[in-house]
Amino acid sequence: MPKSASIAKHLPLPVSVRWLLPMVLVLFFLAILIWLPWQARQLESNERQEQLIADTLWVEQSIRFQLGRHEESLRGLANEIATGHPTPADVQQRMGRMLKNGAELKSVVQVDPEGRIVVASDGEAPGAQAALGPASLAAEDRARRSRMPVYAEPEPGAASQALKMDLHFPIYRGNEWLGSLVATFQLSSLLDEMVPWWFAQDNQISLLDRDDKVLARRSSAGPGHGVYTHKRALDLPGATITLMTDSVKSEPKLLPNLLVGSVIALSLALLWSLFALWSHISRRLAAEGELRQQMTFRTAMENSLVTGLRARDLEGRITYVNPAFCQMVGYTAEELIGRSPPMPYWAPDVMQEYQDRLANVLAGSVTPQFETLFQRPDGTRLPVLVFEAPLVDQAGNHTGYMGSILDISDRKRMEELNRQHQEKLQASARLATMGEIASTLAHELNQPLAAISSYTTGALNVLARGGDISTLKAPLEQACAQAQRAGQIIRSVHQFVKNRESQRQDIALQTMLDSILVLIELQARQHQVSLQVELPEALPLVRADRMLIEQVLLNLTRNGIEAMADVQPLKRVLRVVAHHDPAAAMVVVQVIDNGHGIPPDVAERLFSPFFSTKAEGMGMGLNICRTAIEFHGGTLSHRDNPQGGTIFTFTLPVAG
């Protein structure tokens, strides 16, 4: 290294350069000392503003929530008044309870459409004209037209402590306006009741109208300084009212030094931690109290149910029963909880059914709804309807099954009474049907009887003349055939009208049609109607009650024959066709006529009881037919025949 370079290396730095770095560091430190308190001041100022906004929002929501509670109370009272159930005394009592629930509510008045008082909470005499200002009358008109509650703008001129605001709640029964419920709120009381004391100690709270004029004010700690302010509209339908908060706090001052600020910050942090811990404990205690209330409410609700409740675990053991279930089966909860199958309330004759269903439940295949029998300790039977559903805990795990049990004893009795009434009605309808075709029967029986008389008279004449006895064979055979024909007619009538118990069986449709074919042919010949029966040979058997289906066939064919009375004789064709619908497991039967058809106004009431287009008809034929078909699980309908007339279609379940 050169000597000159070595000398330059050991020369001291200039004074300006040696002081530059310490000065920069000191200035930087001073800047930080100045900046940190200023930043803390700014942060505190922002936090105060944000806290004020949050507290203002909370107060606004509290006020709106309390007003919403009053609106719901008025809605319930308006609905009850619309139904006409409560008396004026009951309405006034309800109004009194509403006043007790909120000191800000000063009065509630029911007025009629003319503005006269019907009921008032302060006992003002009915019939007097309600004292409503122009703004309140305008709000009442808006509420009437919109059918929604509307607030009135506070009336100007009164002192701020006496300013009031009316809420008009219209009362409608259908489209009829019955008047309104007018609830009057004192604005100063609204602030006194809804604004918490701790918030009022730090802020001046005001209610402003649309022109920012003060309607009510609360300032427990004096007027605000105008530094931290916030406005929030109350969002009341019909009225423009703004909630304004003005903090009594001034701008935060700079901390004298960072040490004091640190100590204050640590102290505040400790207090905040204690407050947070206390808040957490308070919330936990409140949550536990709410949980106890909910459990108490749920228990009371379950104990008041008339529906039996039963819970079982995955092994079939009973884990819970309610009093209604215990009352049904006649055993106490202590006797049932923890009990494993077989259960003491299972009826012995359906024990296998219980065992099979329990096996399906344990295998994970639960029947959502089924009917069964329970047996009490005294031996009485109880028909019940059971709804079963899986029990899933909060983690989504399947822990058992919950069953709801309904006592259907009354329903079973009503079904039996209804069945008996239907049987009587069907028997009456069959007799009425025979009465309607009595003239046809008389005519048809008269022909074979007259033929028998003629043949026997001829035979007697042959015997009287001493003729050849061998010539008597032909007239006697004809007389015998006519007697058999008359007997067949009598047997068909007797078989159709005789009363017997309803009984389902597997039977061919052709068999049922053959039983009443004589009666159908009698009417067809009388009205010059051609009968065509088209039943496939491979048509399966149906599961049906023979008596009911024969009645349906006879009613539908008779209606079709009579519908063609005004049609040309060549077009009077009645067809009875059937086919098998494998997809629905049903046999579809159609009775097709070429008559006058069914007008739309008649079609709407065609199956209604006691509706008939015949002067002598009872109006029960088609109604009984539909009831009989639906009793079999099928349907009965009709539609227009494209060739003219009507097509009646009904379905019957296939046997097996």
C-alpha cells in the first residue's frame, strides 16, 4: 500500500460528518416521541368516533326494537278486533297491559272510520271525536290506503318535553276497513326509557325532525361539544325522525410523556381484561340461564302434548317417554325407561309384527308411519298411529329413533260408522235403481208370462180335442224356456238388491258383468240401445267387492242408456270395454255412450251429493259410484267422447 493512502486512512473525519449521525438519531427519536403521542391521540379520536357510531347504532336498534314490539302487539290486537271476538272490556284490558310494558307509550285508542273513539286506554267515553292533528289524520289516511302501520310526523308547536308521535294501525276484516288503532308515544319518554344511563352520561342524545329541529333531547351530563357526533335515521314508516348523538368529550390531549402513557395504557389494559373476563362470565351465566329456561319450556311443552313421544336407542331400549305416552299405555315412565324389547304394552296377538318391525329398525330400515295396537295392563286395546324418525345428535351421529304416537280410537269408530252409513246408502241406492227400472221389469216379465199362458192354453186345447200327445212337446218346451227366462230376471233383481256384508275377493270382471247383464239388457231393449261388451280373455282378476262394483256398472250403463234417448236409433250403441294397465297394476274399465254429452256447468257438480239432472233422481248415483271406486283404491272420471257422448272410466286394482 502506498504511504499516502495509509496516511489518509488514519486522518479524523470532519466535525460536520461526526455530528451528523447523532443529530439524525436524536431528531428521529424526538420525532418518534412527538409522533407517538400524536398518533395515539389520533387513534383515540378515531376510536371515540367509531365507538360513538356503534353505540348510536345500538341505541337506534333498541328504540326500533321496542317500537317493533308495540307494532306486533297492535297487530295482534287488530287481528282479534277484526275477528270480532274480544269485548270492549277485553280490548281496554289489552291496551292497559301494553301501556305497562313501555312507559314511552302514553295511550292507545281504537277509532272507527269516522274518527270516533270506540275504546280508549285512558277510559275516555266512546263516541267522542278523537283529538287527531293534521299530521296524524294524514298518517291515518296513508295507513288505510296501504293497510300497513304508519307513524305520524310530530305535531309542531308543543314544547319538546310534550311532543308526541302517533302510530296508526289499520283494522281490516277482509276488504272492509273497521277503523284504526292509534298508539301515542311521548318522544322524551322514548329517550328516557330506551337510552341507557351510561350512554347518556357521555353523550347528548336528540331526536330531530326532517328540518333538523329538536323534537326531544336527553343530556344527563350537559350539552355536547360538537366534536364527536353521529346521526342515524330511525326508519319509521311515514315519519322522518333522526337520532343524533353529541359526545360531551372534547378532543383528546397529548400525553405528557410516553412513560405516563405506558402506565395508563397498561392500567387500561388490565381493567379491560378484567372487564372482558367479567363480560365473558356474565354472558356464560346468561347463556346457562337461557338454557335452563329453554329446557323448562321444552319440558312443559312436552308434558302438555296429547301426542305420545317415545325415544329408543340403537338397541331398542326406551330412553325417553312423555306423560301422554304413559297415559296411553298405562305404565309409568319409571317402568318404561331403560326397558328392552319385548315391551309390556305389546299385544300378544301382534307380537310377531312388533318383532319383525323392531328387527327392521335395528337393521337401519325404519317404517316412517304405521298403525298398530297397544295393550294396557287392564287388557284394553288401543289402536295407534306411529310416526318413526331417526334421532341425530349435534355432531350428526345417529343415536336412536324418535316416535310420535297418536291415539286413533275415535278415528276408527268414525270410520266404522261411516262404513255402516255407506252400506245403508248403497242399499237404498240399489232399491231406488230397481224402482226406476220397475216398469221395464214389469214389461219384460209380462212377455214370458204371456208366452207361458199361450203355450199352456194351446196344450190344453190339444188335450181337450183328444189330439196327439206328441205334439205337446214343442209348446211345453217353449213354456219352460219362458219360465226360465222369467226366473233369471227375478234372480238377478234379488241378487242385486239383497243386503249383505261388504267383502273383497279375487273375481273376474266378466263374472260381475254377467250377474247384472240381464238387468242391463232389459233397459237396453226398452230404449232400443245396442249393447257391446269388449272384455279381453286374458284380463286378470281384480280385487273387489262384487256388490259395489256391480252397482257401479249398473249405474253407469243405465246413465249411458238414458243419455241416448234423443239420439237416432242407429247411433244408440253402448260399449263396455276394459284393458289391463301393467304399469299401474290396474284394470281400466270404460262405459262409452253416444248420447248428448255433459255440459261444462253440469260437469263441475256431476259427482256432488244430491245433484241430479233427472226430475225423479236422488242425485246420489254417481257420488256413490265414486265413493265405491275410491274405496277400492281406484279412480272414477269422465271425458267427452270424440264421436259424441261421454266416456266414464274407472280403475280397479289387480288381484294379488
